[in-house]
Amino acid sequence: MDNIEDEKQKPFSSNLASRIWKIGSLTTSVSANMIANKVKEQFSVPQEEENKEIKKQMSEKIVKVLGELKGPWMKIGQYISLNNNVSSDSDEMFDAFSKLQYESPSMSYYFTKMQIEKELGKSPEAIFNNFSRKPIGSASIGQVHEGFLKNDQKVAVKVQYPDMEKIIKSDLTTLKLALFPFKMFFKGKLDPIIEEVETVLMQELDYTKEAYHTELFREALKDFDDVVIPEYYKEYSSKRVLTLKYIEGRPLEKAIKEDNLTQEERKNIGQILMRTFMKQLFDIKKIHADPHPGNFLLIDRNKIGWLDFGCIKSFDDTFVKGYRRLIKAIIIQDPPNIRRGFVEMGFVNEYEKEKLDALEEFSNFLALPYINKDDFDLSENIDKLKEGQIKFKKMADKVGFRTPKDFIYLDRTVFGIGMILFKLKVKMNFYKEVEPYLFDEED
């Protein structure tokens, strides 16, 4: 019976040679497609729809392999899915990558059973009243199964793929050598992201840390009635198995696309994301640093279920106070303090005038949703935001910036939440959401 079910599931291999062969084949295939397309462009002008279809096909091919490889490769794909800009020109391409946020090939039940027996001392059948052989979700280092405890409580059981520590270490040694397939999707240097991927994945390997942070955020956000964070069952968890109370809801990505949400419902979701982010950063001084749509569920169209507390970034008081001063200066458009803030936070040196000029100009783009202290419609202002983003990218390419270490996680989180807000096309008062955390505080 196991073999019949396993045939329906995609292969997952921890064998280094097999993984190198897969990524090598992918690189060769994508390279050949891109070269052929360039040659074709020399002799004819390709149609826009034809270009879109070529990129879509290459995207789907890359996503398929990344989903099977898991680990660092899949994590890079998830980063690409968060790297889209406010333009809709490349929706087909990024839609393919976004699948890595909430669906990917799963490992065989044989390995799931083996891992649970190794970690908890008993088989799933002995521990649970019922345990789904097929996972309900697959991610970069583990997959989630539905189960029922002996008291019939429904749970989500997160099981880590076998040999993930070995896989991560070996993959990271070859990752930089095979980045060509990603160049067409990611503008900018990938080396800092690879370093972040390594840090994040090594942290996420220990599910006891994730359990601790799940409980910490449950307590810290308990006053938010529209946020649901699952309870943790210590007796059914270990370093590589994590059992949580099951949350019923729709993946946020699918709900945004398919559920015909009203503007009021979209606004409510946006407010929840904004308020909880501000609470995390300025009160808890820790953020859920993996805010892709696959980690959120929409419950009854008016609540957000939070999943996966494996990636958490902590900040000290000095950083939080400095960041608050910088954001306040940007929103009230205070040039001297904007420039001082970027220097204090480590983006530039005081004497780097050209870089400071570029950052000051960029701050005008960042302030757009806040400066009128009124409702700001993302969909109506998308062209203005796109223009500001493109202009800054050109300046950034010209003068170059360094990103301080603490901002790698923070920027990723802000960008991830921002992308969800863009997908929601919300109309809301952004100033009102940040005001209590920025202007009611004295630094």
C-alpha cells in the first residue's frame, strides 16, 4: 500500500550527486532557451505574448526542480517570488514562483513515518488516532500532515525532511556556482541573499526554537482578536517534529485571488498586517521575518492565521530607536534628520553626498502613502509608485549602497508585507496605522 501511494508523490533525494545533476541539467536547459531566444530576436521582433509565454515556461521548469530539491534552492525561489515589483508586466512569471510559497512536491510517506518514529519513539499510527499519509503542505525543509490526537483534537504535524542539515551544507557549497537560471528573475546581487538563506535555514532546522517563538508570539499578540496563532503540543514535538493545533482557513494568496473579497475586507486584512508588524518591531522587538502569503491563512474573511515561526529576527533597543527616528523623519519629510538617520543606521558615511542625495530622494517615494494623513489607494497610485521605484533603482545602480546586517531581515519583511498589500489593492489610512508607534513615543 505504501508503494502505491508513494508513486503519486514526487521524488526527494538527499544524494549530493543526484542534486548536482538536477541543478546542472536545469542550468543547461534554461541557458539553451535563453540563447535561442536571443538569436531569434536578432532576426525578428518577438510578440509580447510570445515573450511572456517563454518566460512562463522557463519559470515553471525552474519551479518544478526547486520544489523537488527543497532546502536552499527552494528558499531562493521563494525569495524570487517576493521580489516582484508593483508592475504587473511579469505576473505570469512570478505566479509560477509564488507556488513555492504554499505548494511543492512532497516526500514519500515512508520517510515521514521513519522521521516521526526516530524523533518521537513511535509510529504515527501509534501516536495519533488518525494521520494523513499525504501532506497538506510542503515547504523548503519540511512538510505538514493533518492528524488527530487520541482526544480527537485536530493538529498539524510538521515533519522535517531527512538529512536536511547535510543537504543544506552541501547545497550551499555549490549554490553560487549555478546561479545563472536566476539572473533573469532577480535584479541585484544574490550573494547577500545566499548568506541570509544559510542563516535562516540553519536556524529553522531546530523546531524547538520554532515552538518557543510560536508561544512567545501567541502571548505577545493575545490582545489582537483578529489574529490566530496555533497552540503547541510539547509532548508530540521534538527538534525535527512539531505538532500544533490545526487552524482552519484559506491560504491568503488563494483567498486574495479567488474569494472576491470586498474592499472593506481587503482593508481589514491590510490593517491587521500593518498593526501587527508595528507591534512586533516596536514593542516585542522581534519580527516574524518570513511574511510570504503561504504563511498566512484567512479565517472567516476577517481574521488572519499565522503559520511558521521558524524565521524570527530580534533587534536591540538602539536599533529600534534609530529606525523609529528615521521613519518619523521620512514621513514628516525632514531632510536633515533623514540624512542623519541613514548615516546613523549604517547605510552611508556622512561624507558620501551623492549616496545621501539618492537616499533622500528615495525617502520621498517611501513617504507617499503617509504624507496626506488620509486614505491612500494603492491601485490608483500604482503608476506613481512604480515610477519612484524605477527611478530609485537607477540611482542605486549608479551610486551603490550597502545594506546593514539588521536590515536584511527587516527589508525582507517590509517588502513581503508590502507585496501582500499590493495584491490586496487596499485603500487605507497608512498614517493612522503607524502614528501610535512613531509619534506617541519619545526617543
